[in-house]
Amino acid sequence: MSILVNKNSKVLVQGFTGTEGTFHATQMIEYGTNVVGGVTPGKGGGTHLDKPIFNTVVDCVKATGADVSIIFVPPAFAADAIMEAADAGVALVVCITEGIPVQDMVKVKNYLQGKTTRLIGPNCPGVITSNECKVGIMPGFIFKPGRIGIVSKSGTLTYEAADQVAKAGLGISTAVGIGGDPIIGTPTQDAVELLMNDPETDAIVMIGEIGGGMEAEAANWIKANGNKKPVVGFIAGQTAPPGRRMGHAGAIVGGADDTAAAKMKIMAECGIHVVSSPADIGKKMAEVLKGK
Amino acid sequence: MNLHEYQAKELLKKYNVPVQEGFACTTVQEAEDAYRQIKTQTGSKFAVVKAQIHAGGRGKGAIKENGINGVKVAKSLEDIQEFASKILGGTLVTIQTGEAGKVVNKIYVAADMYYDGPTERKEFYLSILLDRTKGQNVIMYSTEGGMNIEDVAHDTPEKIFKEWVHPSGGLQGFQARKIAFNLGLSGEAFKNCVKFVTNLYNAYVGLDCSMLEINPLFKASDDKIIAVDCKMGLDENSLMRHADLASLRDVTEEDPTEVEAGKHNLNFVKLDGNVGCMVNGAGLAMATMDMIKLSGGEPANFLDVGGSANAQTVEAGFKIILKDPAVKAILINIFGGIVRCDRVAQGVIDAYQKLGNINIPIIVRLQGTNAVEAKKLIDESGLKVQSAILLSEAADLVKKAVA
């Protein structure tokens, strides 16, 4: 079962014929993802990577039955692409694009309210269910199949965690890169909630970073819902200076509540197994599961 | 991207937001001319000289060289000459600049707004920013103007009001009226405030601001509502659609090494530590900094080389990190996914050889695609580079290097 995507997912690619879209669509197809087609306005009717191209998302959905979209559209047009996918009724939209203006995302977030579409990202590595379906830009081979779920704001740190989990003799059910922007479609708590309710996931790795209050919100939810599954947590940016943006648009310490120390404290108080070194994520998970 | 007060005020005027008028000056002569013009326009001998730097607390801050404050009220041409000559070119140290302070290249000579009149003068606070949790813009305001708003929020939270703006309809009339009423305004001042807030919100959205703060928001003695000071931050992601705004960037306000790094498409933030680092991905870069600290070192920088860690980016990264004499070791931490580790390793070797005399320990941790081949390449290169595959191994090597 896992969450969000599996071997039955039918994936369409927005920004299909661009450099990024082409490269990553090829990689996804190689991984075994069922890419059913793509959208590039003006190029409809042709084919690309042996898949049909459509002018609009709604055409693509009608013809192929796609239920997942991945977006590689440049930042100036990405918000529009997300809303187009939602309008066409695509159930899951994964937006990889980095650099979308924040006021565009204010509009998108409002647009998605009351719709059934779930957005992952933007500015994220995507979602992968090991050995079944990769909707993202992550190196697939790192994600060994197993029963650990990952929720993370960061790309390479997700790979790091998946690799450590594998080296500890465990594997990954689904890994969700939720993105590092100030406004994202699926906050930490939503992703954690999905994994808590997934019968194929036994434990969760939750990776956050400085800025915002999503990790504290998720931690409080985990505690309020009885810590049903063990969670190992890490917050990047313990050494980040206040007021400086650390790469990700959302990674900035604005006050006392969004520092790494404050988040780690709340997480620990809520029963999450917090590690202070990123090198200890896998080891900690193995310990926690052994002690259970 | 932060703007200077004088730049922000020019932009606000385009949205019909009343501001304290003034002139940006780079020389004493320009300041004198500005003063004469202001005197003619207002008929008052008072004018204000304000240092233009990207930091708050200018009024209480002082110029290192001569102790003069960063904001001064002048009442004569002689005052202007004295203040301008002492502030321009001086190093202003405020609560926000740190001990090093910032060199003042421009001053703003502005009209005095605190003139006498029929009604009482008042100072308020108003800012517009993004509420990340709600995904909406929020107008935050208070009757307690001219003070540090964080202190107000801490000591008297009941004096801070918030008004959220729904994205679909924008700021409504009733909301602007509510703000003006909550600030205790009536009559002409009330009407002026409603207009002010409405236009200010339009400016915030139209300019793609990330933050817009008016402190103090001033009610003059003739019921005018005026932005006496303005702090404006722009969303860098939106600059692609505001070519005119992108040119307002003042690189002299930024760390020169960070500007240099930006030219190579490297995301770099200078820190005060002794271990430099070069990492792919922002989250992993922050995590690597944390690991350096846990290993007994202090991170000297944040550096995200992005998705393409090749010989060119690694070389540029080396050069930038090595500019800092405090750096005693460098840790390169790359998780190769789509990028192959052996390619990155070759890039490190090429860059190392090209630069020649690197006299500090280099630790290279490569994990992911072809990690074993990469380690072999490094180990057999004959260079004084230590290699690791696991993050914990890299941490141990850092520990030894700083011991």
C-alpha cells in the first residue's frame, strides 16, 4: 500500500519536453514509474520519450487517466501549472520547481482549498515508494524497500537518511520530500499523519530545518495521537545564525520559536527520538526498533 | 533582498503612500543643496539627516570614528555640514550591525515631520508580512510606535493587533477602517490612515515584498499620516518579473565573499568558525555545519554547491573558503545521486592540483553513486586529502583535524 504513490500510479509530466523534464522523466521511466504522457503547451499531438504530448493537463488526464502530475515548469509559470493540474482533477501534484515567488504560492494555497488535489512541494525532491514508483528527482537505488517512512524538507539529507536506514539493515516504504519553501502544499504534519495511518510503515524519520513552525505542529499532533509509531527526528541548522537565509527560501530563523534548539526541545517533549548529529539517524532508528 | 530607506520611500510614493520627503546624498555639498531645497519647500529650518545602511537602530547607534548618532535633527546649514561630514564615510555601529559596523555611503536629508499644529502628534507601528502557517499576508500594527516591536510583543502583547488578508479578495475596506479605529484615529486622520493602509498593501503586493515595515507610522499635527521610516525586503524569487527592482540591489551592503560566490552560482553564507565546508543541497549543508560543531569545530561557512558539483564549482568553492584565514580544515560532503561521486572526486583532485599549495587538511566525504570508486581515486591521487564514505567517518576526521 505505502502512501501517495505506488505501482498503479499513472504519472504525467508538466514541462515534459524541457531539459529537466526530459532528463528526469527518462530516469523515472527507467525506475519503473508508469509515465503515461506529458504536457507542453503548443507541442500537443506529438510524442516524446515514446509517450504522447498534450497541450493541456485536462486533455492528458482524459486520454491517459493520469492521477499524478510532476511539475518541471520554470518558476515564473509553475504556480499556473499547479492550478492547471488541480483544475483537471489530478489527485496528487508534485512540484519540483525551485524559486516560485511567495505571493504566487499564497494564491495557489488559496486556490487548492476545497479541492481534492494534494500538492507536494514546491522546491522538493518528490515522492518515492521503494521499488514501485518514483515521482521525483532522487537517485532511486538508495531507497531499499522496507517499512520505514521518511518525511523531509531537504533533498540530499533525505538521501542521506535513506542510505543510513539501509546500512542499518532496514528499508523505506515511502519517502516524501515536502520542500523547503515558506509555503508548501503538504506540511510535515500531513505527511506524518499519512505514514502513521499506513499499515506498511512501522516507524518514521522526520527531518526538518530552521524556520517556521511545522515540526512543532507535527510533534504536538504525534503526541496528541498517542505516539502510535516510533519517530526519529533531526533538525538541520543548529549552527545557523539568526536572520540569515540558509539556501532554502524558508530556512531562516525569525524568532525564538523557529530555531533548531526550540524545535528539537518540543519534539523530544512529544516523545520523538531526536538526534543532534545527522550521522546518527540510521543508528538511532535501529536502536529504537530493537528496544521496542 | 533588502532596500535602503530612501529607495523604499521612492517606491512607496509610486503607490501614493505619503512619506517623509527627502533626498539621498553622497557628498556634503549634495546635503547642503538638499537642505536649502527642503527649507524653501517647508519653510522650516529643521531637517533630519539619516544614515542609509541595511540595519536598524540607526538613531541610537553611533559612528565609530566620532561618536555621532546615525540619525540627527539639524536646525541650520552649519548643522547639516557638520552632520553630513561626520556621518558620510563613517562606520555606523548599531544594535543590529555587530561590532564591525557598516560604512555609510549615503545619507538621506529629509523634511522634519514633527512640526507644531492643531492636533496631537502620534507614533504608531505597522508592518506587512507573510504568515507562513496560514499561507496569507498579515498586517501587524500597534499604537506603540517608534519602539522595538519585539519588545512590545514581549512586554505588552495585548497592544499588538493582526489583520489577515484573504488572497482572493485582497484587503477590504472594513479591514482598513478597523486598523484606523484600533489606532484610535478619527476625522481627517482616520480617513488618511484608511487610504494609507490600502495603498501600502497594494505596494506590498505590487512590489512582491517579503517584508514591509513602517516604524514609526506617524500622525502629524495636521492629521497627515506619513511613513517616517520604512524597511522593505523584496522576495528574490520575484525579481525575474521586476527588472527595475533588481537594479536597486546594493552589493556594498553585502559580504564581498558572498557576492563573489553568487557570481559562480554558489549559495554561500560567511560564518565565524574554523572549519570550512562545501556540500550539495541546503539541508545537508546545514546538517554538515551542525556535525562540524558536534565534532569540536566551528563551521566557517554555509556553502551549497547545488546539483552540479564539478571541477569548476569545486575550484570556485575552494578559492572562496580559502580567502578566510581562520579556516583550519575543509570538509567536502557530497551525496552523489544523479551526480556520480567519481566525477566529483576527479573534480576535487583537479581543483586541488590547479590551486597548488593548499596547506590545510582537506576531508572529502563522498557517498552515493560510485562512492567506492571515488574513494579509491582520492586515496591513490597522492594528494594530502583524507577520504571517507560514511558521515560518521567524516565526523571523526574533522574531530582529529581540529584537535
